[in-house]
Amino acid sequence: MKNTLLGMVAALTFVATSSLADDNAVAPQELVQEFTQMCLEWANDDGVEGKDLKKYVLDCVNDELTSSNYQAVSSVEI
């Protein structure tokens, strides 16, 4: 009985987490490029440069993507 219950909980957890990842669509590359350019302009306005620039832009792009119900990206081309 305990093993059955544990197996059901594990299966439900897997289904719940896998369906959450599928809720957001992958953003079109053009949109990622637009957000990247916008975030680069904001970084320039904020005086961000050097090694902090890539992280700033990536975080900014991912914020914009997630607020638009798209999946986050792992990197951006600067």
C-alpha cells in the first residue's frame, strides 16, 4: 500500500512538473533579437558594460520573455 501511494505521488509530481514546462511556448527568434536589442539599449542607458553586460542582457531578455508567456533562453547573441 505504501509503495503504491508513493508511486502515485511520484507520477503525479512528474506529470505536474512536465506540464508546467510545456505551458510556455518557445519564442520566435525575431522576438528574442528584438528583446536583445531593447535590453542592450537599456544596458547602455544604465551604464552597464564589460563582463556584466551579457548577464544583464540575458536576465532582461528572459524577464521580457517570461512576462510574455514564452520560455526563457539560456543565452543571447550580443
